[in-house]
Amino acid sequence: MTILHFSRSVKKGFEFTLMVVGESGLGKSTLLQSLFLTNFFSNKDIIPAGERIKQTVNIEATTVDIEEKGVKLRLTVVDTPGFGDAVDNAQSSWQPIIDYINEKYDQYLRDESGLNRRNIEDHRVHCCLYFVNPCGHGLKPLDIAFMKQLHHLVNIVPVIAKADTLTPTEVRTLKTRILSEIMENGIHIYTGQIDEEEDSDEIKELRDAIPFAVVASNSVFEVNGKRVRGRLYPWGVVEVENKDHCDFVKLRNMLIRTHMQDLKDYTQDSHYENFRKSKLLASSPIIAGSEGPDLGAVVNIGGGGDVLRKKDMELEEMRRMMALLQAQLNAKQDHV
């Protein structure tokens, strides 16, 4: 990114969408408040335990504008209340989430194909924090099934919730077990690797901390003459922003300082491109009737290659006409 491009981006501001998924009671709302010092769910109702059994997964998006040192950030937080609370946690648990992510990709694709491409608002989900229960001794079947369904759609970052309920040894054991189960099930999570040869010590430290074991709190206590956020116990205070106590600072640095742009780039270059290709292949009348996007098989079916070449020529002509129309509109605006 050039200096001029970076200056324009800072002036314009950044857009980032963060999704949080996990069972109720794991501290998702508290963690978000601790990360961004903003109350995203001030009007959130507490649902009785009896009603959660029948509750379906809802999607609730909240957008706030944050500005620090002249840098503007439009942050959208997507909450998924009801996930994992039902007795039968089958496909109904993750299907609304998949539909929401695909809907935002579809919306971006339509906007990208329109005339006014300069002012596209990006509502795609750039990162999904998946909360793992610290008392589960590893991943539950629901955790594995969810990540298998979503890992090709969004950047998944696993988070061990309420890490203050575990000893340091238990945290290390749980991290090893989670990573082992993720590998065994062929799940691809976001590893935070930008460039293995050029990664700094800080980047490597963040990568080694995944899955992040976090503690969240909005209560302030005085420890050794300093006011800190933490959780009070009879034996002392667990400090939220103390790296020796939990990975909260590492998670915050990854999301805000070091990897926000990489999360957006990976969403654009990998997840969105895969979605876009599947949409274009599905829109072809030849491929729509086949079982899968086997382009080699399509070309061999009754002159299919000629049809595809004709389709490419039509698309190229359409792009040329769109570019010409855009140039005319720009010329008119310059005259005005």
C-alpha cells in the first residue's frame, strides 16, 4: 500500500465486521465491551433458561463508529443469540449463520456489478470469533460440525472463554487438544500467518497463542496503586490486560493493530472469490444442469466450448459498454 493510498484510506476510514458465535453464558458480550470499550448490547433482553430450549438462532448486527487518533473505524458486530442453546443442535444451529454470510457476499457482488462501484459499503463478515466452553475438555461435536460448515466461508478464530476457570497447565493442555482436534477434522482456522519469512516476533507470538484463552471484565480494581480491569477472587485479581494472566491483549492486538487488514484481504481474495466463482458457475445454463463445476466435462458436451466462448465475448462486450458509460458519467460530472 502506497503512502498516498494509505493516507486516503485513513481519511476515508475503515470498515470491519466481526461475528461472535458460541453458547450463552460464555461472556461474548463482556469480551466485546472489553475489546472496544463500547456497550453493543445495552438493550439486550435476558431470556429465561426454559425459553432457550425452544429458541432458534437469531442474527443481530450492531454498527458503531469509533475514532482514535484521527483514524475512523466503522465496526459492525454480529451476534448470534440462541446458538447451541437448543436440545437438538442440528443444522438449524448454523444454517442461519451461513445464510447471513452468503447474503452479505451476494449483496457485495450485486453492488460490485453496479455502476457506482466507488462507494460500495462492505458488510461482509471478516472474522468470526468462535467461543469454546472451557469445561468441555476439548471441542464438542457441535463445535466441530459448525467449523466444518463455516471454515470455507469466513475467517474463524477460536477463543477459549472464561480462561480464569482453568489453571495455566490446564490452559496449555486444552489449547493442544483443541488444535489437535481441529487438525484431525481437516478444519482450516485463521492462523494469523502473514509472511513466514518477514513475520516479526510479535506476529509469531500471536500465532502461537491461538486459540486465545481470554478473560473479560468491565469491573475496575486497584492493584499495586494502579487501576486495572479484572475479576476479583479471594486470592487476588485476574487482570484482563496482563499477558501473564490471559491472552486478551494478544487477541485485541490481532484484531485491531496487526491483522485487521489481513483479515479483510483474506476475506476478499479467498472466501469472497470462491463465493463469486461458484455464483458465476451456477449462473451458466450449461453448468446449472450438471452435478458440479467440471469445466472439462462441460466443454465436451455438444459444442459446449463454443457456448462458453460466446458467453465470454458477451461478458467482455458488456464490460466495455459499462466502462464507456462510466467514462461518460465521469465526463459529465467534471463539466458540472
